[in-house]
Amino acid sequence: MLDSGPGAAVTRSKSRTNGAEIHEQMSYRRGQLPASRTRVAPPFKVYANPEEVAALPAPQLKGGSGLWSVLARERGGVAEGGRLEQGHLSQVLWSGFGFTFGHERTHTTSQEASSLEAYLLALDVQDLFKGSYHYNPREHALYQLDLDSPLDAFRGSLLGPVEAEAQAAVLCLTGLPARHRVVDGARAYRYALLDAGAAAQNLVLAGAALGLATHLITDFYDEDVAALLGLDGRGEWPLCMVAVGV
């Protein structure tokens, strides 16, 4: 039963106001378009001194389950605590963030450049140390950023009911709105949200095609996830995560 007291009315009103303000900031109007940036952030994030660089198996660009059958298949599933094959991880990462034969990003992008960066929390992956990694889509490789197991920090960051111990890997999607020439951060942040939705869909569909258990995670403590990935939380923000289990 919904709370109908005075405090609830204030909360609902405040919520509507915040939502309206966000929509206002993200909207374009004739004669009121924001200025464009003269410089934008680089299209890729590069780590100069990673703890380790793990080259991934080449992704398969042909074959696999038909698109229609994958779309019709039940997605999600329950992770049973198995080890994720590195070849499956490679395929999922490429499906979400890699490049096509035409040198386009595999996920639909709202602008010319993708807003996204991808990170991996390796919990139980074949031939891969536990820890946090950054995915470099140009090299199709993982750069290890932290040697410690991320399990405890990942579990502590969650708000929703996710069985952290059963997951083999967690893919973290972050956004960099400064890659777009729109000075007004609200519209650029919308681009990041659109890109994240498209990439997350690709990840889940790839997991379904491989028979993996995937879980889209949107409820978490943002500052905790930013700290886990080593982000400053200002120019780059966590947007969502996809847990992958076997």
C-alpha cells in the first residue's frame, strides 16, 4: 500500500520536479541550441601502465545462433557458479563494444563517437587473474587495473538482489559525455544513456546466444562502483552493469 501522508506528497512532488528538470536540461528547442565544444575528449581511453595486458581470443564474426531465435529465447537465467570460458568472454565483449567489418561499433551509437568505456570485474574466468580490467576495443585486449578480487566491493555496491558469488564476470559500462561537442552536459549525458542501453542489449543477446546467464544491473551505489573502477566520478560515470554467469 502506498504511503498517503504529507511526507509522501512532498516526496512525489519533489520526484516529479527532479524528473521535469532533467527532461528540461536534455531537450533541444528551436533558437536555443547549446554551443558546441571546440575540443572533445579522446574517443578511446588508454591506460599507459596496466598491471597486466591480456590479449583475448579473436571473436567469431560468422555463424552462431540466428538473430530471430536469440530474440525469441528466454534471457537471463540463473548463474550456477561455473567458470566462464575466455572465448565466451571474448565474444560477449566484442558483441557489446567491438567493431564490425565496416569499422563501426557493434552497438548502435547516438553520435559519431561512442560515449562508452567498458570494464570487467573478473571473478571466475578461464586463464584470467581475478581483478578489475579495462577493455581496449581497438586491440581487443584487457588491461588489468587491480590485482585484488573485486567480489567484496562488487557485492557491497549492490542495491538489488544479485547473487554476487555465483557470477563469473561483471561488465561495467561507463559514460564520457565530454566526447560530444554539445557543451550542455545534459544532452551529452542523454547520448551516453542511449549508447549504454544499446550496448547492454547486445551483451544480453550475446549471452543468450552462448547459453550464459546474464543479469542487467541498474541499482547500485554510484560512488562505490566509481571507486571500484578507479574513476574520479566527474568526467566519467558508471551507467549500468551486466553480470555474466555460467
